[in-house]
Amino acid sequence: MTVPGVFGGPVRVVNLGLELFAETLEADGVEVIHVDWRPPAGGDLRLAAMLAALDDEADPPEEPISPP
Amino acid sequence: MPVRACVLTSFYRDSVVLMRVADDVRRRPGVREAALFMGTPANLALLEQAGLLEAEGRRARPEDLVVAVDADSGEIAATALAAAQELLLARRHTRDGPRRARPRTLESAVRVLPGANLAAISVPGAFAGREAMRALRRGLHVFLFSDNVPLADEVLLKQEARRRGLLCMGPDCGTAYVGGVGLGFANVVDRGRIGCVAASGTGLQAVACHLAARGEGISQGIGVGGRDLSADVGAEMTCFGLEALAGDPGTAVIVLVSKPPHPDVLARLEAALAAVRKPVVVCALGLPARPRGDSVRWVSTLVDAAEAAAALARGRTWTSRPFADPRGAGQRLDRCRTVGLPGGPGILGLYTGGTLAHEARFVLEPLVGAVSLGAGADSRPPSHRILDLGDDAHTVGRPHPMIDAAGRAERITAAGDATEVGLVLLDVVLGQGAHPDPAGPVAVAVERARQRAAARGRRLAVVASVIGAPRDPQGLAGQVARLEAAGVEVLPSNAEAARFAALLLRPELAATLLGPAA
């Protein structure tokens, strides 16, 4: 199999969730961007599930499968 | 006491930020309790139960943040509320400056950071699957720290990842090392030539730290989450990880750490292991010992996994030992005997690491008899019990116990009053992202618990191991010293800690465990 290219680095991280992890990576000199994430549909789980389903339907045509 | 609350409309902050602000507010003079929670029905019920929900708080919706304070006077409570709001806003301004806009979605983040190749996701479990799938579809590897992710979502995510040649590490993946970068709760260790695939965080942390202590390092550490070897997930990422490490030129020896695989998955796993053309050490906790294969060495503890891998990398032979220093362990036992043996029949394990909790159980059972392992409180505990406090059941709406030390400290203190408990067994886990001083709250709680036990005329023994590396931000030596000063017996590995706990309860085991040194 192809070895994931990320094994050789550099690792560039998109961080969603705990800001603590972005702070730690940043302090280590890792390139990281922290997303100002908020629960979709105002945290309403039922509505969020409906949005996720719409997400799937609206997803763009398959991107070429090639690991970075 | 006056309780005051305010609701910040459509205001989201992660659970660690909320915990930090609550800690700061709680330290203000006259403040008895402070709580910051998103206004979900479950959180509002918790606040109600704690007597911290009044009229203002009840109007909160799930997307709102509730700040509640109980203080000596209404004035102090009102000032503390204002301080909490200031702290919440100040944190962001300090980090980013008031004008810099942050991306609100994964898609816009990828535009801001060209060449992004990995998404680290730790949003609440109910929403994590959706974000992880978005990341995979945009060609990003995924480190999925979130727990409480539905199993069906995990299956879909890992199939998608595999199809795209991407890593999906998790859900419930506490730690990973990829391309020289530690993710999640990672210890500060050198990069090296040992690759690791691990069910979850603390197993990988323990192996990385034991390797560091032996002068070896991790090439890649691929966390797969605790359910990867279930029948549903079918070892999808474990097999992928083994194949990836087999092809990685920087990996000389591979370590696989797992909980017992489902019987239907074992054959697939063994086939994947057989296909690897590098030395492999397998530590499948709880799986019966297996004969030594040509290139696969089966071991039963995490420290043995690290020792065996280090020996294989150096072309040396290696034999498992119950204690690395049996003479030292014997002297320690003699010292403990002089002070007094545990004043109760049972062991209570209070663990922050799931893999460490499992390991302790499997080490203890042959020595002391049945040990129950559970996430919660049983009404009639058997004599020996281990709680995995990092389990999903304990982490809904609150930080992991490796970050939030308060819950475990309360349980340690309460053990002083539990006459059936003679010994408390602990893990103390260091590393980036973890509590800045995990030994501190443990030591304070141990001192209180022992005072309570002494007031009842009995002795409470406490045994621990510290999973850490010398360059960890908490300082390994200082953390060990803090625990020892509180009277905790600190052993060099979790397996040794469990064996030493057994020795304290059953000194007649010395002949078996310490050999001639006894």
C-alpha cells in the first residue's frame, strides 16, 4: 500500500473543538488553524441530523482519491 | 446562599475553556461554587440538581451558555458573574486580537491554511461524525478525539478513510504521533524507529514513555480508538495502520497495543500481522498468552511491549520480569510492612486511562482474584473494583479526567471512609494537553483520604504509576516527588504498580513475584 504522505511531514492541522489542542500545537511550532466551531442547528440534535443528511445529498461529486 | 445566573445567548465555548473560567471564578473570595455549561437539557438538569439553576438559567437553550455562581452575598455573586463574562471574552482577544476573524467551518479553514493535511476533531460526539466525514472527503487525515460518537458513524468513517488511503484515528482516540507531531494527550518524546498502532491514548502514551526511558523513540503512533477491534468495525484502522507502518521506511519495529479483539476479528488481525515483514510486538491485553512466532512476539503488559520492541530494535534477547528491580521492590514492601498493611480487604482502582485500567485488571486477577471493571458505581461492589473514569459515561458535557482532576479527587477522598477499601490504585498521566499538575490534586486527596481512614483507626495504602517523560510540561521528577511526599508508593510502570498492590494485600506472593530477592 502507499504510505500516507503525512508520515514524512510537515503536518498542517485544522483544529475543530478543544482550543487547548490548537494552543499546544502552535506552541510546538506546528502550522495549525483553529476553527471557531459552533454546534450546527443551534445544538438541536434532530435538526443537526437533518442538516447532515442534506450535507450528504449536496456533497460535490467525488473528489479524486489521492492521499496527501 | 444567593445564587445568581446569566445566560449568554448563542455563545459557544469548549468544555476545557469553560472549566478553566469556572476554576478562576471559584478562586474569588466569597465564591462557593461556579458552573459554566451549555444550556442542553442534560446540563440544565445537572445545574438544577446542584441547586444552581434559578429563573434566569431556566430560559437557556442548547446554543446558549449558562453561567451560575453561588456566593456569600448577592453582590459577590453579581461581581463574579461579570468577571466570568470578562474572562470568556478576554481569552479570545488575548489569543487572536480583537480584529482577526477566525474561520467558522472546516472548508474555510482549509482555504486559510493551504496544504492542510490533517483535521484534529474534538467537538461533542453527536456532531463529530459529520465533521470527520467532511474532512475525509476533502482529503484530510483525521484525528478524532471526540467520544460518544455512534458506532454506525465510526464504521462509515473508517470505510471511507480506508477507501481514500487516509487515516481515521478514532473516535475516542486520545493520542497520536504523526510525522513527528504529537496530537491530543501526547508526551514530549524524541522521534525514533518504533511504530505503534494502539487502541486508545494511554496505551500509546505508556509505550512512548517506556521507550523514551530506554533511549528509543516513536516513528509514528497511530491511535485507532477502543472499538476498532469490535465485530462491527472489524479492525479496519488497525489493519490499515499495520500496513502503513510496514511500508514506512522510518519504522524498524512495530508495536500493536489493543484490548481483547472480538473473536470474529482475530483471524483478520492475525492475517494482517502475518503479512508484515518487520518484527512486531503484540500486547493484546487480556488475550491468553500465545506461542512466540517467527516475527510476532506476544506480550501481556505495556512496559513489556516497550522493552521487547527496544530489544528487537537492538537485536538483543529479552525476558519478561514481574519487577525490573526485585530487590528494590522487596525493600519497599518491607518498609510498607513496618508502617502497617492496608486496613481493608479491597483494592479500588481509580483510572483516567482506559487501557491502563484494563491492564491493571488483567495483572491483578491472577494474583488477588476477581476484579470488576466498570465505568460507574455498583450498588454492591465486589472486593476489588477498577473504575475507568475516562469512559464515555463520565465525560458527557465535561472534560476528560486527565484534564479535569476534580471528579477523581473526590472519589479518592471518599475512599478514606470506605471501610471495604484498603488500597487505592491510580494512574497519573502527564503530557501535553493534560492537567498542568495532575499529581497535585491527587496528593491533596490522598492526604485527606488517609486522615479520614486514620480517624476510623485504619490504614489506607495508595499505589500509583506515573506515565510521563522527562521533557513533559508537568516535569516527571517533580510529579513523582509530589506523590511520594503524600505517602503514595510510586512504581515505574502500571503493571508493577498493580503487582505491588497485590503484594501489599497478599505478602505471601513475594516468593512468586520477587523471587530470590524476597
